[in-house]
Amino acid sequence: MPQTFTKSERLCSKKILGELFKKGSASVGTFYLFPFRVLYLPQPESNDSLPSIVITVPKRLFKRAVDRNLIRRRVREAYRLHKSPFDLNSSGPSSIAFLYTAKQIISFEEIEKGMKLAIAKCAAKTRP
């Protein structure tokens, strides 16, 4: 399987984003795993595609766009390298939001470790 990150894997739909970030919604699953808070929507039946994701880095903590972009690139790369559990598990989530919560810029190795754990937990939580 090629390790790519295509346009179809990016979450762009305002309707789905609104649903994902809706406060108090019972359909949205959530958990915290350093350095991320992860929100996900369970996948509707008969959909075998990879989940679409969005990565958010707060402007409140990182004023400079270069810092936010650096973090976003590191998170995207960690996801791209470790997304394979979603290929094996056809009943994974349809949409995932990774919210970066660390107060400072952390190394790629730490982000990668957190991403591996977050993906495994997300895939496990959505299995029937």
C-alpha cells in the first residue's frame, strides 16, 4: 500500500466539520492522548474508504503561522506513515479531528509516538 495523503483523505466538508465540533453531540467520540485531543465520527455502514482527517493547531498558543505550519506538517507526516490500521479495519471512523494540545513545539518522534497510539485507540474504539 502506498504511503500517500490524498485530497480524499482531507476533511473539507463544512457540514461534517460542524457535526464533528458540535458541543455535546452524542454521535461524536472523543479521547485525549498527549499531544492530541481526538474527535471522531463512527462510519456509516458499507463504506470501505480511509477516514478523512483534519488537523488543528491553536492560534492562541502559537501566534506565528510558521510554528503552526511546522506542527501541522509533523502531525500530517506521522498520520501518513501510521494510517495502515484503518486499511485493515473497514469499520473505522469516517471522520477524525486531531487537535494539537501541547503548549510548545514538540519533536517529530514524540508526535509520531502519540499518533501511533491515537490511531490504534481510534481503530479499536470503532470496531463492532
